[in-house]
Amino acid sequence: MADNQTPFSRRTLLFAGGAVAAGITAGSLAWPRGPEPDEPDLTDEQNGLPAIAGEFDIRSGTEVLAPVRLFNTTGPQSFAFDDANGLVYTLQTLQAGIRLSDEDEPLAATDRKEAGDMCLTRLTAAGKVSGHMYLRGFGHGISFAVEPAGKRTYLWVEGKADPRTGYGRSVARMPFKDGAILDSSDSAVTHFDPVPGASDVSPSLDLAGNRVLVSHERGGERRFAVYQMEDFLAGRTESAQFVKAGVQVKEEEWFQGCALHGNFIYILTGNPYTDKKGKNPRKYGGNTYVSAIDITTGKAQGRHRVTVAPDLPYREPEGMAVTLAGGRAGLCIGFSVKNEDRRELTLYRFTG
């Protein structure tokens, strides 16, 4: 969540299980009242439970990307891997005061957010900036994906930003072009509307399974839809599977991203640390959680606190993605870190 974010519904939304097509009603995921600041959650170890969410062990993670600067100074919203080329892509809202080459004047940060303007940064595996794009009118960047295809790389992001919220209403696919300024209405962008009428639409890819995950909101509830990529690209969005979810999260936790791997949808929730009197003080280890939903049964398969990097000066969960680098699947979580007058991104990897 970027600085000074207007409190859109995703902060307090209800989750519901996602269906692969419209017309299937999924079960609710209620957000019960969270504990008061003097009532910390018990750790998984204290509860005597293994910290396994889906296929991944959440007890310890490995830093795979030390805090790095992105092309803009704003906080990261999400990230995606291009394992074939050893690259990491990130999305952030476009920073205040920038005037792009075809604009008459610089715009304020609030104007950029409401318009759905984003900056995409391409990084090497070592964290060096190797390219960027400006995307106008697309969305907020809750989650996105990268599809390497020969000499081309396609980006899957939210598109057609709602002018009332700045969040996307479609799934947009377009080629990456270093240095480009691209509008959501540009002819190079292909839009998909798999769940008509949905808001807060954002995609993720499971390249190993050749599937598309679409997170979206309808009727104040967060839902998830899964498609075979070939069918999705061809516009065939008929039902293939029903998922009834059952993950319990606390009402103050923000939805921060999702991923699909194997039989599980993974969900990231949480907030930055607060002061000692707030609901998420540092001394309780933060409220970043990873939850898993089994898409074959619709049942919850773990919800566990992420305890890595407790001493980051600012620790807000921002994005989730699966990498297959090294021949073994890893679930990666991003944190936004404050450093002087800008935000940086650090990534941690969890394996099975």
C-alpha cells in the first residue's frame, strides 16, 4: 500500500471463494474482529502447529533481494519474476511531480493514484535497474505477472482503472518496451473482461501450470478465478472448477497480493508496523500472514505469520509471487522499506 493511500475497500473487504466463471457463488471468508494491541496472537509454535501454508514452510525465509531502489521513489506494490531471463519486475504508483513527455504539467501523487498511473521497473537478479515503463490509466498494481515469449516479454496487469478508486477493472496484456509511456487505451494493449462488473481486478500467472489467476471484488467480497491460459487468451472463460474458500483473517489486515501454484491459491495480508499504542506494534512481530486455499476442495490449508526481517525500519508486505529459479519452487514475499526520502523493495523466499 503506497503512502497516504485513500482507504479503499480492499483494506476492510470480505473475502469469498473464487469461481472459475461468473454465475457461481462462492463461500464467504469472514474477517472477525482483531485483537487489541495488548492481545498478541500466539505464534504457530506456541499453538503447537507447523507453519506450513499449502506447500511452503513459512517459519523461515531467505533474503533473495536486499533492499533496492526502484525507478520511482514511491513504495512497491507488487513484483513478478521472469525466471527464464533472471529478471524481476516491480510495479509502483507513479511519484508526485513528474511530467511525462506528452503532458502539460507535473501531477500530484493523489492525481496519479486516482488515474491509475504506475511505474514499472525491471531489475536484474542482483537488483540493478535495467529498464522501466510508465503505465497510465491501468490501476494500483495489487498483483501482476510476466510472460516471457521468445524475444518478447508480455506484462499482465490490471487495466481500465476506475476513475473513482484508481483500481483496475480488466486484465490487460501487452509487450514490455523499455522507456515507453503506455496508456491503458493504447492499441498495443489487449484487455480481457473475464468477470463482467468486477472491480479491483488483478492477474497473476502460474506458468508451470499454464494457468491464469484473477483476483477481483464483487459485492464487497474478494474472489478468485482460475483459468487455463489457452482458454483465457481465446476468450473461453466458461466454468472449469468451483472453489469455496474458508480462510479467516482479521478485519484490519490489508489484502497485499496473491499467487497460484499447484493446488493452492496463496494470499498475502498485513500492515506496516504501528507505534506502541497502535494495532500492529513491532513488539508483536507484525501482522503479515500467508494463507493458502486448496482449489480442489475449497478448504483452508494454513494461515501463518511471516516473521522474517522483524527489524526492518519500515516493514509493509507488498506483493507475492512464485519463482522456479534453481529448479525448486519458492514462494516469495516483498516488503516495502523506508530509506531516507524514498521506498525500497526487499524479497524473501520460502520453500517447502
